Amino acid sequence: MEYEPVIGLEVHAQLLTKTKIFCGCSTQFGAAPNSHTCPICIGMPGILPVLNKKVVDYTIKMALATHCNINRENTWARKNYFYPDLPKGYQITQFAEPIAEHGYVDVEMNGGKKRIGITRIHMEEDAGKSIHDEHQPASYVDLNRAGVPLIEIVSEPDIRSAEEGVGYLRRLHEILVYLGICDGNMEEGSFRCDANISLRPKGEEKFGIRAELKNMNSFRHVQRALEYEIKRQQYILESGGEVIQETRLWDDSQGVTHPMRGKEEAHDYRYFPDPDLVSIVVSDEWIEEIKKTIPELPLEKRERFVNTYDIPPYDAVVLTTSRELADFYEETVKNCRKPKIASNWVMGDVLGHLKEDKKDIEGSPVSAVSLAKMINLIEDGTISGKIAKEVFEEMWKTGKEPKKIVEERGLIQITDTGSLENAIDNVLKTNPAQVEEYKQGKEKLFGFFVGQVMKITRGKANPKLVNELLKKKLSAS
């Protein structure tokens, strides 16, 4: 029997606010344990939470970017469970009336698009962190993260493969980062994912028994965990067994999932309305105000780059990896009017050097305007493409303008036909054997002659002119 995976993903994204969701403590990562805490976020008796409005602004922003319906009135709930790093014994979240529902994102898959539905987006506070001592039977609790604002994005069970799951995650990740509401750092836990996965016979409507996967902190981990779990459940079903509903942990070192605990149902959490927080009423004016702050999103930007700049879709994907990189490319094109050449330089030399130096595009010592000026020097014949590589290296090292480097180093391209003819004559005279072979039909030697001319002129000869003059000389001889 052929089985079909049914996958739904729950994504938690930490919002980029300076302070926590219900108190004024800092959300900065990496501080000393329990240094960013107060009576509110450590759950002291009698505490009263006060909502951070920026959290709601950011959530509305994400809801609009993912085509969700925004509930004009939404409420807070307490989710009750015991865990050492949950100081109040409950988590403030949203349950029956979340802020947003029924949205979707389009994911680019195999040259087409797959639409994946979003069930809901809701706000909640994060728990603290348990740290287990490797050398003695002890655990420590760091409550710096307790009360940090999160949004949970719950997908519809529309995902049918590990590849689709990762594509959906990447899409959410880039939207959050483009909006400037989450830094997307998976290693620090700013963007994390749990997966619900089940198998069913292909063509059947009823869902199978699902397992929940946790402990995946990279796109690679998610893909490997889903692939493994699909194979595990398929083996159980084909062997006549039954999948158990449970939570499982991904072990990347072994490439397997392990049972963690039996899966809780919603009623186990004893949700009830939080008595300390009033409902949030979202007005049309508030929504319109947030709409004005939403930038062009990556999928739309890619389509515009392809249509406006006539570059391949692959180039558009690379160039829109971040808003800053896309802006760098557009600024380059604006100043040189050569979209494809600019794309080649940005994707090749700029990104290559940034990777080597472990920098983002904001740290590039070569500005978009300077890169455009260098491209213009190639286009107007001042320097060759080969010389441009040398110029770019110097620009990267020193931050100097390309024209100044060309003048200081005497790198201006030779376009004088007399000088080039002398160089060609010299090459043909000193390589008579190769000239004779060329006459006998060994046309591949043409590249050899060009290379020798470029060597004599130290790469400064105009390649186009060299080709034209060399062809004439060889034909005449």
C-alpha cells in the first residue's frame, strides 16, 4: 500500500521588541542567568501583567503579510502545566480567540507554487530555560527568557513531504526577517519549529495517528527529522503495527527520533481566560496604520526583479535573500544600468568575499555605488573584465574608488590599434611553430595567441580589439 504523509508545523518566532511582553525587562540574548528578571516574569504572588503594544503591532504585521483574517476582538488565556522553568505554573497565551486565523503562504516548489494554509497566529509568552549539569545530578533554571514575546504560527495539515515542510519554513522565516519583527536566529531559539506528522493510505481522507517532533533547530534538522519519521511510521504500518500518539525528540547525531512523552491533548492544559488581562480590540484604523509599514515581501520582489531587470529566476532568489542585499543590488543597477552584469558581480565577487570575511552585506567595504562605477569602467572600455577583478580586490582591501585605483596603478585599457598590432606581431614572430600549426587547421591555438598578447600587455589590452586584429593578421599570413 502506498502511504501519504500529512504534516502540520507549529512555528514559534521571538519578536524583536526591546522589552518582554508583560513587563519592562530586557529581551537581549546572552545576558548572565536571571539578570533580566523582575517580580512579574518570575511569577511572584500578586503580580499584574501589562501588555506591550509593540507585540500586538508586530503580530498584526505578520498576520497581514500572510493573508490572515484579523479578529477584531481577541482574548488571553492561561495554559496550565508544571515545568521547572515555568515560574507561574501557567503560560499566558491565546486559545479560543486568537488574534489572527485562516491565512496562507505560497511556497515555490519544483518550478511552481504550493499554497499552504495557516490555521492561526497567536501571541504568547516564552518559558524560561532549564540547564542540566553534565558532571553532577543537578539542573539550573535561567528565567531571562521567561516572558519574552512569541508568536505561534500554526499551519494547516497541507504539507505532503519533508521538502514542502522546509520550503514552508523558509518562506515564513524570510517574511518575518523582511518585516523586521524577528531576527530568525535558529541557534538562539528565535525561530523554532515543532512538527505533527502522520501517514495515511494515499487517496484516503481520514488522518492517521500522529507523532509530534521537537528539538529541531535548523532547516537541515527539520528535513532529516521529517524524512526519518516518514520512514519509521511507514515501516510500522507496513509491518501491521499501529503508530502511537506521542511526542518524540530528534537526535541529529544518530539521525533518529526518540520517544519523549505521551502527547497531551488541549483539555490537559485546563485553558481558561486570564482574569488579569482585558480583551484586545483591534480597530480598522489600527490595521490600516500597520499596513503602511509593510515592505515589499521577498516573493513579490523576486517576481519584480525577473520582470523589471530581465534576470534569471535563480539570480532573483539569491539577490532577495535579505532586504539589505536586494537594496544593494538595486542601488548598483540604478547607477550602472546593467542588471545582469550587476547581478553577476554581486552574486559572485561581493557575496564570495562576504562569505570569506564572515560579514553581512551591511559590512561590505565596497558600496553599491562604487561597484556600479567599476562596472561602468568596464562598459566604457576603460578597463577589461580581467583588470576589473584586480581593481575589485583593491577596492575591497582599501575602500578606494575604482577610478583612483585604475589611475594609480596605470591599469587603463589599451585601445590604440597601433600598440596592439605591435604586440600581436611580436607574438606571431616569437611563436612560428604555433602559427604554422594554426594554418594547418589547429584553430584552438587562437586562444593561445590571445593569451600571449594579454600577457605582454599585462592584461590591459582590449580583448575585443585583440580578437579582431589577430584574426586579420592570421588570415593575411
